[in-house]
Amino acid sequence: MNISGNTILITGAGTGMGLAAAKAFASLGNRVLMVARNEKRLAEEAAHLPGALHFACDIADPAQVERLVQWAQSNAPELNVLFLNAGVTHTYRLFDGSPARDHAKAEMEVNFVSAVDLTHRFVPLLNGRTAPAIIVTTSGVVYAPDNTNPTYSATKAALHSYIQSMRFTLKKNGSPISLFELVAPLVDSPFSAGVVSDQKASPDEVIREMIDGLAEDRMDIRPVTSETLFDAWRRDPEEAQKMVNDATGA
Ligand SMILES: NC(=O)c1ccc[n+]([C@@H]2O[C@H](COP(=O)([O-])OP(=O)(O)OC[C@H]3O[C@@H](n4cnc5c(N)ncnc54)[C@H](OP(=O)(O)O)[C@@H]3O)[C@@H](O)[C@H]2O)c1
């Protein structure tokens, strides 16, 4: 993928890896469209980035997503890259009295169903654009669940599966869209505030490695510890399970 000259819509762009990506992509000569729910934070961050636009949207709400698509078409008809990065988690343990059903439902809506919604709306548009690409943030938990974030882990496994299906069908349909998966490691961001660990990578480091992977057309990008986890999982899934859960103290 050419890492400059794109117009890139980034969900979850107000904090963490999404914000690090917005800054990095903008500095490489891309135009960024920053999306999240907290408009004030988006506006403050977008003001520092040349040409950046922002749009407040809850991606779990189909009516708001519809407005986002219309906004993107009116304000950035050249949009050619979608970075589906927003995500939520609930840190708890199974059978500890937590409202697991509520947690699972909320996580599934944001982490998985929104990706289905957004790709169904944007793929037909991206098919006609120059050098189109979609990047989706999953997690090392697609190989082995983190048992301090059990239902979250299941939503990312669903997302990982959906990426494989999309790749198959995009290719079969002759789509020009390149579909990248960013398998993120444990990262120091508001998202992981509930996880006590000395193994958190910085968002900047992960995004630097992601951009290297995009430039090399590596479709599965596994920054920092994610590649080691992947190797462990291929050797012995139990070893991978231990690595993930040792890192989060599960
Ligand atoms: N941190 C980790 O250890 C880790 C590890 C592996 C994978 N990941 C994944 O990496 C991605 C980015 O997370 P991060 O670590 O950078 O955490 P983060 O800083 O908390 O970023 C998550 C972003 O998602 C946005 N968001 C949440 N719900 C949303 C909704 N309903 N609609 C629109 N935006 C929403 C949040 O902004 P608003 O609150 O303003 O909406 C926030 O900007 C997530 O998909 C996460 O699952 C994280």
C-alpha cells in the first residue's frame, strides 16, 4: 500500500492507537477523517493535523453510521482507506457476578456488528476509488482469549473470522480493495486502563510497525509481541493461552 496521498477514515481516532495513526498518517501526507463519539476531543486533536476533518459518531448506531457515510461522501469523495479501529471492552472474570450478557452485547455491537455495517456501506464506494484499502484492528486475543476480558476476546475472534470471509469474497468478486488485519498487542491506552501489566506497548510503536507493514503489503500485521504470540499459538495453543494470561495476570 502506498502510505502517502490517501484519504483515510479512522474510527476511534480521539485516543490511543487511532489518534497515533491519525498523527502518523497526517505527517506522511495523508488526509485523515477522524471519527469517535467524543466530539470535543476529536475537534481538539484534528485542529493540530493539516487538512484533518472530524465527525462524532457512535458506530453502534445504524442511523449515525448512515449520517457518517453521507458526511464522508460530501466532504471527502476521494476517500480510499478505511481504518476500522474503534473498540470497547469490559474487564471482568466469567461467573464473578458481572452482567456478562450486557457486556457481551455492548462489545459485540461496537467491535463486530459495526464492522459488518461499515464494510457493507463502504465497500461499494471503495471499489470505485484509487488504491482502496481497509485496515481492521483485532488483537492477539484472536489466537488465545484473555480471561480478564473474556467476552471481548470472543468479539475479536468473530471479527478475525469475518476478515477471512471478506478477503475470500472480495478476491472472488475481483475487488481492488486490500484488506489488512492489525493484530494489536497489549497497548497502553485508555482501553487497557483496567489491565495491570508491565508488558504494554506504546500506541506510537504499534502504529509505526503497522505503517511499515502496510508499506510492505503485509496483509496480517503483528507488531511488537503479536508475532511471538502467533508463533507460540501455531506451535502449541496452550502455550499461547499461557502467554496472554500471564501478561494480564488472569
Ligand atoms: N489497548 C490494548 O491493549 C489493545 C490490545 C489489542 C487490541 N486493541 C484494540 O485496539 C483498538 C483501539 O484501542 P486503543 O487501545 O487505542 O484504545 P482507546 O484509546 O480506548 O481507543 C478506542 C477508541 O474507540 C472509540 N469508541 C469506542 N466506542 C465507540 C463507539 N461506539 N463509536 C465510535 N467510537 C467508539 C473511543 O472514542 P470515544 O469514547 O470518543 O467514542 C476511542 O477513541 C480497539 O479496537 C481495541 O479493541 C487494544
